[in-house]
Amino acid sequence: MTKKIISIVISAYNEEGNIEELYKELINNTKKDKNIGLKYRFEYVFVNDGSGDNTLQKIKQLQKQDGDIRIVNLKRNFGHEIAMTAGMDYALGDAVIFMDADLQHPPVYIPQMIKLWAEGAEIVLSRRTDNLATGYVYKLCSTMFYKILNWLSDTKIPSKSPDFRLLDRRYVDFLKGFNEHDRLFRGLLSWIMPTDKVKIIDFIAPKRFSGKSKYNVFKSFALATDSIIQFSVRPLRLATYLGLLGAFVSIILAAYVIIEYYIIQHRTPGYATIMVTMSFLGSVILLALGIIGEYIGKIHMEVKKRPLYMADYIVASCENGVFKSRREKE
Ligand code: UDP
Ligand code: MG
């Protein structure tokens, strides 16, 4: 009987300091693990997301000693979500495990994920009970963001569910059917999530082994806005409501001005009122236009249907359970 294959997809962007340690940990918890090591075949799909450092060289070095390593080399930096997509496209496993390259997703949980999958779970998610790398303010902002996102969107996305998860082949194939450029894996997953066969494992995310986080305040904010736009059209509705509210306030103001002029007969110069009204209406209009603009911008980008990424592979394909090199190019 051919063994089932488990793919581990790792997205790496400028992670030269982490690759070797990650590989060591991975091996110890997969093919060298006494319980699952002999039961399954493993492939390690490293996605190099256009790193500017020695990440690719480090992976290539490892590939020389371990034939189970595949490399998907993206020609430039496409971002974490697209990097995971590329890895998923090339992964051949019956189950695919996604994880970061910085050891914040400890490989020690992999056997547990595989066990749950073997027992029938089709999706194994992780839940970060704590993140030792982030401070109080970041955690507060993150919680608030998910509250707003879930309030605005019909697709509910859990807040402490990082991109460390196992998906059964069935769901991997299904996810491949989504071809939007702007994507948030955890959102797509919530969209397809079956209600039963999902298991969750809790873990505490340690600090990165080496290097710095790729997300600063601005990038996180951009990701947050993009996520809201991807999963909801409610901001458009809010813009309409805001417009209505503005109109209502203006009518009251107009009534007051008329009453003041004709009935109270108190003719104030009205400079302040005009300025406040104008700037209020001006900002409401700009805000509404901005929201519409964001959506039009997204439509503009998506209708082109450009490929999601460009990879110059170094991957392998699998025939009858035997891995074969698909395209070797140095
Ligand atoms: N990453 C990527 N492409 C990017 C940014 C990040 O592939 O453009 C990878 C990165 O190498 C890491 C994972 O995505 O393996 C998560 O990134 P990071 O650790 O910087 O995010 P954080 O854990 O701080 O949220
Ligand atoms: Mg990290």
C-alpha cells in the first residue's frame, strides 16, 4: 500500500536566519518522529517569496541533502497570502500543512495535527492562546480589527487563528478554485468551512527565532482595510447612511436658519455655521467617494485576471507515489 503524502508548505521572505533551524525542527517532528515518521511520506515545499537575502541559497543547500524538499521560487515579493497560494498549488500531499518560516508556528505541533487528520478531521486549525512576540497595544488593535471586520462582514473570521493549519486534499482542491488576487486565507477558509470535521489545537506563539516581522503598522493597516473590502460591501452601505445622516442634519440646519431669519429675526453673520456645514459635508462626500474608490480600485485590479504569481519552480511532481523532478533549472 502506498503511503499517504503530507506536504508542509512554508512561506519565507528574507528568513535566512531561520531556514536551518526550521528544517531541523521540521524533520524531528515529521520524518524522524517515531510515531508518524514511517507511516507517511513527507514533502517540504519551501516558497521563497522574492527574498533579497540568502534564503533561497539556504533552501537549495538543504535540498542537496534532502530530496523531499521542493522549492517554489517566486520571481519577486508577492506577499504572504500569494506565497501560501503558490505553495498550495505545487503541494502534492493528501494533507497540506501551512506554516511560517520563523518558528512562530512550532513544528512540535505537527504530529498532533496529523493525528487529528488521521482520525477524520478535514481541517485542523490552530488557535494562538498567546503571542510572545507582540505587546499589549498590538493585541488590543488586532482584537478591535477583528471585531470591526466581523461586524462588517457576513463571513466571520476568528481573531486568534493564525496561518498554521492542516487542510485535507479535498479542501486544498476546493481552495484552488478561488482565483482572486486580494485574498485572506483565513477568510476564504471561514467561507468554505464545514461545521463538523474541524479540530482546533491551542498553542502559544513564541518570538521569532531570527529576524524581524515583515509587518509594520502601515502594512498591517493596509491588510486590515483590504480584508474588510474583500469580505464585505457593507462600507458602501455605511457611506449611503452617512450621506443620509448628512442630508438630515443639513435639513435641520436649514430649518433653523430660516426660523432664525424670519421668526426670531436675529440675523447673525453665520460665518461659523457655513464653515462647519461646508467642511462637514465636504468630508462626508470625500469619505463616501474614498470608500467607493477603494472598491472600484479592487474591481480594476481583479478584472484583469492576471496570473497570481510568477514562479520559477524547482519543484517536483509525483507519479504513483514516487516523486519526480518536474523541471530542474539552476
Ligand atoms: N512572508 C512572506 N511574504 C511576505 C511577508 C512575509 O512569505 O511578503 C512570510 C514570512 O517569511 C513568514 C510569514 O510570512 O514566514 C509571516 O510573516 P511575519 O513573521 O513577518 O509576520 P508576523 O508573524 O509578524 O505576523
Ligand atoms: Mg512571524
